[in-house]
Amino acid sequence: MSMFNNVPNIAYEGKQSKNPYAFKHYNPKEIVFGKTMEEHLRFSIAYWHTFVGAGTDPFGAAVAIRSWDSLSPLDKAKARVEAIFEAMEKLNLQFYCFHDADIAPEGATLAETNKNLDVIVAMLKDYMKSSGKRLLWNTVNLFTNPRYVHGAGTTCNADVFAYSAATIKKGLEVGKELGADNYVFWGGREGYESLLNTDMGLELDNLARLLRMAVDYAKEIGFDAQFLIEPKPKEPMKQQYDFDSATTISFLQKYDLTQYFKLNIEANHATLAGHTFEHELRLARLNGMLGSIDANQGDLLLGWDTDEFPTDLYTTTLAMYEVLKNGGLGRGGINFDAKVRRSSFEDEDLFFAHIAGIDTYARGLKSAAKLIEDRILDDYVDNRYRSFREGVGAEIVLGKSTLKSLEAYALQNNPIKLESGRLEQIKARLNEAIFSV
Ligand code: XLS
Ligand code: NI
Ligand code: NI
């Protein structure tokens, strides 16, 4: 049975193609920078936005009505499995991602919820086996149900903490069962509304305790996925503890957890934190913690987590530049944590959106490769910092200088000669690199 009768298989047709159901830039087997595009990009479809979200917003009801929406909860869950595998096949995507709540309905008790999960996980396993598709990552939803009103790992209620721990335990078992490459922790409600009623010290310690329990249990059951934390500064909470890369890294350092985690960087979360996407990626990379990407883009005029499909070539170019400089994403990938606009409510839009996102990243990869191969940015940066490779600069870098030795140098070094940073020239060359591929 087909869920998307009107949608054909989508293949690479090249730049000249006018076929809306074709990739113009994503050619999976094409070699770019030493690897196939497919190996570099490891695209993933996100269960929640694509097969669960229906275009609701705080002012409006569901507009995207899918063929499975009239079914009973468990049948709906089964139909969604068929839908996602058909979509992965048609889009030629190898990976998918989900929260527990996306794939199976929550039961009246924890035991019932786990039973529902078992039914769907068994079905997913079969479909994965016959299609060869893989799970990039799974996670658990610790934010939608009312019990998480005060948080999950950072709740004031120990019973809710226990429930959250039990839910993560099951999530790890599900990840193991499906051979997930990664397991994600996004701190949906791990934050606070006001310090007036918050024990911040206890909340942070408890969050670390929960993560440590997860590390220990994964080891116990032999689940060897890469653990990822996904920073986000706000939404739903006013202040979230995993605010951005820097905050998350220092949290992991404080609790001696860095060796077990990498970061899953989301473009729209970066801008929500007042950073560029490439800033967040750079910081993660420099700390050896760049793990995976949630690909989307925000709208700076709106400011919130709009989760649009990525279509901005500058951003994907600079993002892929960080990925290439990182030597790739390893077991991570590029997950379209993105949703079609509310007005794009037809099934076909799900495919046009993915095609747009995939091609934008593919072009980003090609222009990033060009930037590196032609040493466009490297040459500027090398030249700009060359004073640290000789004379007094080399001594500073080697740790041979003291305030006294530098004072002696500064006293006789008069005047200091400065040079331009050439930013406009560099931006013009970045444009050329983007237009040339
Ligand atoms: C929400 C997050 C969420 C995570 C997974 O803003 O992006 O979708 O990726 O829990
Ligand atoms: Ni995300
Ligand atoms: Ni998000």
C-alpha cells in the first residue's frame, strides 16, 4: 500500500533539471573532498515534524490532514511506520530519527506505554531489515506530558525524576534494539521560569546524575551509541540549562562527563542563543565535541524556533566548512529537524521541503570543499596571524614569555604596525566560491 501515490522516486538529475521531483545538486555517489556525498551528509528524516506535526500553532488548528489521521492510536502509529519508510525510499535517505512519543501512543501507565513501544519497535526492526535503512538517533520525549511541567531531570518532584529515568532506560533499550548510531538528550524542560522558586544547584546536580545513570546503563546493556546533547537556550523554558555549546561543554566538564558526550548542534537553536550556526559548530569542533547536526533555519524577524527547512546557501556552506574541518561527522549525520510552513499542508510539500533542504546542503558541501581546496579562508587566516609564528609571537605561543619580557619588548617596539582584516574582500571571495559550484 502506498501512502504517497503522487510522489515518484526522487533521483539526481543535475543543475539543468526543471523536474520538481529531482535533486539538482545532491548526487549521492559523487565524490567530493575524498568521499561520496552520501557518506559526508548522512541525511536523516525527522519522525515528529514530518509524520506527526500537523501545522498547529498557538492560534490555529491542524491543517495538514494525513491519510492516517482517522485511524485509532496504534493503527495510526503503524501507518506512520509505513509512511516514513516509503518516504525514505522515495527520497533516497538512509536514516531516520524519533522520540519515543512519535512512534507509539502513550498508554495509561508506564508499563502500557512500554508495551505499545515494543509493538512498534518490532515493526520498525522488520522494516529496517528489509530496507537496509538505519536509525541515526533516538531520544525520549520528556516535555509534552503534563507530568513534566516542572522539568524531568531538573524537576522539583522526585517521582517525576524517577519516571524520567525509567523512560530513558526504555529509550536506551529501544536504541540498542534498533542499532541506533547515536542517542540524543535534548533538555526540553530542563530549565526554569524564575530563580525565585528554583534550587539551581540541585537541579544541575540532578541533571548530571541522570546523565551519569544513562551512561552507566548503556554500558551495562552494551548499547554503544554516541551520546549527544542538543543545546537550546530557551523554548519551552525561559532559560534552559544547555543554553549553547559553551554552556553545555562547561556543564559536562564540571561533572566530568565530557568523554561520554558530543553535541548535536541545531541551526535554529544557535540563532535563538544569539549566535550564528557556524559559531556553535566551531566551538563544538574545537572542543572535539562536534557530533551531529539538526538541520533547519530560523527566521530572524520572528526570533523563535521556527524550524524551517534549510535553504540558505551561506549558512550551509559555512556549516559544511566546519564539518569538513572536523574530518566529518563520524557516526552523526544531518537530520532535518524541520517542518513545512503551516500553509504548505499537502503531502507533496513534505517531499519538496526535503528536496530543497538536501540540495541546499549538497551545494553547501561543494562550496565548502572549494573554500578548503583553494585555501580561500585558510590563506587569509594564516596571513592574519603570522606574527605568532615568528619573533615575539612565536615566543608567546611557546609559553616562553612573561609580562616582564613582553614589557621589555613593548618598550622598544614603537610604533606598532597594524594591517587591515580585508573582510569585504573575503566576503566577495566567499560569494565567488558559492556561485562557482
Ligand atoms: C526542539 C528540539 C527537538 C530535538 C529532539 O527544539 O530541536 O526537536 O531535536 O528532542
Ligand atoms: Ni532538534
Ligand atoms: Ni529545535
